[in-house]
Amino acid sequence: MPEKIKVFAMQLDIWAPPRDDVLIRYNLTDHFKEGDVSEFPEVTVCFRARPAVLMSYESHISIATSDQDNDVLHMYRRGKNHGFYYNGVRQYGYLNMTNDINLHGWSHYCHNFHHGEYRAYIHGQLAAKGPFSVPHKVPLPVKGIITIGQEQDFLAGGYDTDQSFRGHMAQVNIWNRSLTAEEVRKQASCTRAEIGNIFSTDRENVELLGGTTVTLVDPSYFCEKEVEYVIYPEARYMAESRRTCNRIGYEVYTPNNEAENVVLHNISLRFAEYCLSNYHLWIGVTDEEEEDVWRKFTDNSIATTQFELNEPNGGTGENCMLMFLPNGKWVDTSCVIQWPACVPCEVDRKAPVRLRGFCFTNEAETFYEVLGYRYEKPYLHGYYGYMVYKTGDYTWEMFDTTVAEVVALLKVPSRDTYPIGRHIWELKRSECNRLIGSTLQLSFSICNNDEFTCSNGDCIPKERRCNAKDDCVDLSDEEDCQVIIFPKGYRRERPPDNVTHEGYPIHLTAVVNILRFMDISDKQRIINVEFTVDLSWNEPRVKYNNLGETLDWNKLSSNDREIIWKPELAFPNLYDGNIKQLSQDVYLNKLGSPLPPDFNNVRMGKYMPLLV
């Protein structure tokens, strides 16, 4: 058991395009002597991975014995889904083999192959099990070339930038036996553990290619929480400062000790001129719950305070905290004081910022995090390599690092405006069948698929959208409450087909209610009647949006009423050919549940299937 663990770093520069020559390589055949058995019916492969940037096809481990047998074993991940090849056969039966993306966080994996049976463990817990397809043979040849961080299309070569790993790898171990569940838990723990008897990155002298580096750490390193934060260099009041952090899924940061406080103070000096005063930075603690017991905003734990001399001195009237610019010490203040200061936001990736409005096929492509600084402002890093950063006083740029191309530009109304919320971008390359130079509304927010995105980036439940109440503070939830969306090429003069795409018939019904007889003439053989006609029909060609539970909420506007196809009424026995129509309204009747949410939808509205 090694005293220190090797941690390998590959392609950590998130601003650089991916490369196909950065990997770890080792000749497994060197492990065996002539005549030794190198094919085993039982094999266990365990390793740790911490991605920094995601690729469409993130390769972890690849074993090849020849140019033809280049997928003897290949472990990979695509977004949240894991997969593998075994003896050249791709295994499809493990769709539940998923875990959180955990960007910049360590994940531990163990794959156990036992006489045709498969078990997968994530963080020491069983995640998938069952038989797998082995049409050729069960024994696995653990020989040839092993590469870490790339897939081999032929022996020791054929690497692809789209199949690379970018981040850290550690504790790659292979055994020629099945590890027990308890042994797997031991491997996933942050203590010293047994290394593989066939291969181990902590024993073998592996080949480091393309600038791969290695450092030595203690086993406890993998369980240490790394605290990150980003400073927003604009002076805001406390409540607004906290909302600024919350809108990107973060919380106001609090140093854990004096050393961390010194680091925060030193970094904050970079932005002192923007923070306007000697009390220049908010600290994420409060004693509102219990006087003189200062608890962190992040987890409500008790903070180790770093008070200035004679502080705190505000009693129950001062429950928030500012940093003193000259020495970094803390002073208490009122939480509602009209005092602007900058704010440090502690990184929390549990709820990533999401980019909506494009046409991605993988939801993880919409995930972003807020990191360091460009043009003295925090920037957004897309998990798959997009960067969004400030380039001028009133300009933000979206840049695709994988191909070194500008994607879009955003003009903002002020120097302190961020792209969080909904904004109109100008495309600098063709996207989603839109031409260069065209505009596209995009949104950045932490809203999940069950929430509506307000214009400012706040999130509210979808049920509160278009409910005649202002739930967004910017009132945007009651704007553009369109309940029907017509497709391109819709023609009001053309009725829908007799059968929907799903095979359901189009139903047309009419109910006539006579209200009263106005006049009856036996001599002229005519009657004057006041009546209503209720028509119901299916219209499968359109989409329905933000429908309420009652008809009154789903009334079509006069413009939509003129566009939609309606059945025509004919009265062949009508006297003098005229009918006096007093009023006409068209309503949508909500019959079903919303369609599955489209993670690319810029507002995340509720779309309905075919309705009457």
C-alpha cells in the first residue's frame, strides 16, 4: 500500500482547445513473464476521475491487444451515462449506470467482471449489475497497451480529440479477481487501500504523454472539500448582493479561518476601487437567529470570526458583516443599511447555471459555472468548452474553445450588467439553422426544468406563469402570455387532417342551446330565435402554452382567433340570408398533462399536447 498517491493532470487549461496526444500509457505485457496466464474470467478495474472540462465521449481507460482488437476493454462516459466495451462488444444493457457530472469533483468507479456477470460501483455503492453480452469469450485478455485518458482506434494510436479526458485521474488499479463489496468500499474511502495485482498507476512506471503531469498526495486528499469563490466587483446592498450570488447557484462566502480570511482580503484588494468604501466586502454570516452566534449563509454552521478591535458593537440591530479594507478584519452592521459593497460568492455546482435557447441534444451541454475574471468581471465556463466573458464596457462574448470560434455577442445597457437572465444575442456563426448576423434570445439561469425563468434570471414554479399575479419581481411572468403557438406555414382556410399523427380521430361536436324565442309568425312561417352554439374540435397542428385549469384563463386573443381554423356554420333556412351574431369567443380546453420539458426552451414554459 503506497504512502502517497499519484494524481495525474491532463489538459487542465479550460481556455485551450482539446488535444489528442495527452494521455497516460503502459505496456501491460511487460507485467507477465513468458508462459504466464494473461486472460482472466474475473477482472476488477477501479479508478478515480475528476473532470475539468467535458468531452462528447470522455474516455477513461482503453486496453488494446492489436490494431483489430482495439476495444478489448474500454470504459467511457457520455454526460451522466457510463458505458463500456468488453472483448470488442459494446454493452447496451446498463442505461441506469449514471451519476452526477461532478465537474471539478472526485468520483470513484469500480467495474467488476465475473464470469459474464457485471457489477458497477460508484463511490463504493453498487450502481448496476447483471449479465453482459460476450458472444466471443468470457475471459478478458489483460495484456497489450493500456491508455488512460484516450481511446485506441488501433494499438497505441488512433487517438481523437473528441474522445479525450480533461482533468485529473488517480488510483487506476486492475486485479485478476473480483473484489468484494467491502473491498470496493475500502477502495472508495480516503484511506490507504490495496493496489491492483495486475496494474496500478501507483506502482508502474507509466508513460506520460502530451504534457501530462503527476503530483503526490495523501489518501485523505480525495475527501477534502476544496472551497472556491468568485468576487462580484460591483457595490451593492446586502440583499441585492446575496441575490447576485443566489442567481448563479452560489451563496455569500465566509472564510473558515484566519489564513483563508487573509487570502480573501488580498484578492479583494484587486477590486477595491470598484467597491467604493473602506468597508468594501460583504461576509456571508449573520447572528440574527442568536445574538453573537455568527452562522454561515452556506450551511448555517458557526463561523470562526475575524473581528476588528472593539467589534462587534451593534447588538441586535446589526446582524450582518462587512470586511474592513485596511486590514481585512470584520465589523458588524445592519442587514438593511444602505451601504453598498462588493460580494464574494462561494462556488456550489449542485445547481449549475443553464444556457437555454440553443438546440443542444445533450442536456449537460447547457451547464455552466461562474469562475475567475476577464475584463475584471467573473466569466461563465460551459462544461463542454464554451466561454462567456466580458470584452468591453458594454459587450459580452460567447466563445467556443473547442474550435476557437466566436459564437455570439451581447450588448448590455450598463457596465455592471451580466448575461444572467434573458437577453438578445447576435450570432457570429450559424446556429440552430439561423444565419450569421441574426438575433436569438438566450437565457442564463439556475432554473430547473420545472421552473419558469424570469427576465432577470430568477426562477418561479411554472404553475405561477400567466396566473394573473406578478410572481417575478420584474413582472415578466405575466408578459407575453400567449396560449397558442402557430407553426410556420399554418393556414386558417385549411382544416386539420381527419386523423392526428398519433392516430387519434379529429372530433367535431356542436351543441345548440336555445335561449328564447323572440318572435313567432304563423302567417309568414318564420321564427326569431336567440341561441348559442358551442363548437368543439381538435386542432393538432399548433402548440398550446401556459394553459390554465379553467376556460376563462385560456381565452384566445382577437388576433389568434382570426388566425386559427374554425368550423363554418351554415343556416340554409335563414330568412333573408342574414344572421345577427352578438359575440364570438374561442377558448382552449385543457384535457391532458404538459409535454416533457424541453431543456433548450429559453423560458421553460408549459407546452401541451393535442387539445380540443
